[in-house]
Amino acid sequence: ASTSRDSDDTLAKPVAGRGGPPSRATPSHGVRIVAPDEDATFRAALAADRARRLLEAHEYVEAQREALSATRLVPESFDYQALHAWATFCGSRDKPAVADATRKLLEKASHRADAPLEIRLLLGRLERTVGREREALRHFRAVIEREPDHAEAAAQIRELEAQLEAFARR
């Protein structure tokens, strides 16, 4: 099977049937028939992956655009809604001003998303960013309760506990 490529040259889905005999999944000219919802789901996953990479590179405007694209393609996905909210928060110049709205959306998503621990981690990061260390600790500890070997949550807990302990000694 050959492959197709999307606009940013990321490897996309294999295209079944090209060069081979037609099957029930492919018409006689060998191009795979993809249901619109399957295609939207796939394109949303690609956009979300791009958004995550852009967030890691601190390219917040582009990350926000990609996360919004994923959300528009699959509007019922709480994971994509949370990703968009996080990208918006990260790109905001006034994080305390957008923290409440972001927090509410992430809290809601953490109960309904496919990856609730990742969203709980985002909540911890948000709280730490806006100076609410005890709330951040609560979220990071919730991650550790469900996944004891979660390296980032454990590191955040260690840092926050040391910070709070140093503050208490003053």
C-alpha cells in the first residue's frame, strides 16, 4: 500500500488498494473510501499532535490555531477542548485574567476526557503558573495517585514541596 501526505508533509493514512485489486473498501480505481467522520477524526488527531509540538516549542499562536482546528473537527472531544484552552492560556499575556475560564474548562474536561490525567497535569501547571501552589500540589498528587510512576507530576511535587518548605522556614 502507498501512503498519502497532508499539507505539512506529515505521513498520513495508508491508502489501501492502490496498485492492487479493488476490494469492498476501495472502488475499482483503487482510492480508499473514507467516511467523513473517520476523516475528520484523523485530521483532528493530526492537528492536535501539531498543537502539542507547537506548545513544546513555545509557538502559542500556531498551537492555538491547530488546537482550534482539532476542536472544530471533533467538537465533542473534551481532550481537544482542553488542548485549545491550554494553548490559549499559554499564549495569553495576562494569564491571571484567563485562568478562571481555563480552569473551569479543564476541570470539566478532566471528568470527561479520554486522557484525564494529562488534563489534571495541565490544571497543576495552571495553578502553579498563577501562584496557587497548594492547588497545584493537589492536582499533581491526584495524578500520582492514579499513576505512581508519573515522572513530571513527581518532579512538580518535589519542587513545590521544597518551595513551600523554604517559605515556611522564613
